[in-house]
Amino acid sequence: MSRINDVGGMTGFPAIVEEPDEPRFHEDWEAHVFALNGALIKRGIYNLDEFRDAQERLPVAEFLGSSYYERWFAAITTLLAEKGVLAREETAP
């Protein structure tokens, strides 16, 4: 089964434009999400495969409408709820 992240060979997507000297993080919150994910994986809350799967399970519109780190944050909150670390209500904005 193909998921939305598997776009190899699909047409209709714009070209990827690389920013010269692009910073690793565009906003401070992105660095926090990056660090949070690393800490949760290191603590064994979930593993990298589960993290990737949680991103790939995002609804198509959410996946396509989100930035790279927005998808990371959505995956983290999904996994924290699924693992019982946080209640769904606690992950709501």
C-alpha cells in the first residue's frame, strides 16, 4: 500500500528548491521539536520506525499542508497519546 509520503514517480509536485546556506532550523520551536524527539527515542518511549510510521499515517491534507517539523510534532503528539504518556486532550493546541 502506497502512502502519501511515497511520491517517487508521481507527477504534479513542484521541484525542490534548495536554499543556499539554509539554516538547520528556521524557527526556535523547530530545534525544540528536534531535541524532544531525540530525547523521547533515547528514553525508549518510541523508536525511529514508530516515529516514521506516525508521520506516514497523517491524513493526506495534513501531511501535504505541514512543514517538515510540523509533521515531526504531529507524529510526536500522536505517539505520546498512543503510548499513554499523555491523554489526547493534553496534546491539543
